[in-house]
Amino acid sequence: MFRLDVEKLREAAAAHGDHTGGKISRRTGIAESSVYRILNGETQPDLNSAMRLVEAYDIDLRQVIQRVPIEVAA
């Protein structure tokens, strides 16, 4: 499973002057409510939203996505 590294996304956004969910929303075209849910860790972006985020902030998707091990029940 993969998860967005929210802190790395926040750092990339801040480097472009976007310090709020509203500014991230305006730059990416992602609904502001969705941006806030992503930033608060309530949801993960779909591929389309993830691509909008990385393109807006000129970062490689691999820089902000981390692999999370899947726990297998024994």
C-alpha cells in the first residue's frame, strides 16, 4: 500500500508560497474540502489528484509517496 507523505507535500507547497489548503486548492484545481481532508490525513488522493499535486509543485511522485507495509493476519 502507498500513502502520501503530507509533510513533504506541505514543504513543497510552502516553497511555492502556498501555506494554506485554500492556496493549494487554487493552484491545483482540487476542491478545497478535498485538499483539507488530504492535509489532515483523513483521505488519500486518487491518482488524478496526486498527479495534480506533483505537477503543481514540480516534484516527482516518488518523493511524496511512501510504501506502507501491509499487515497480514496470522
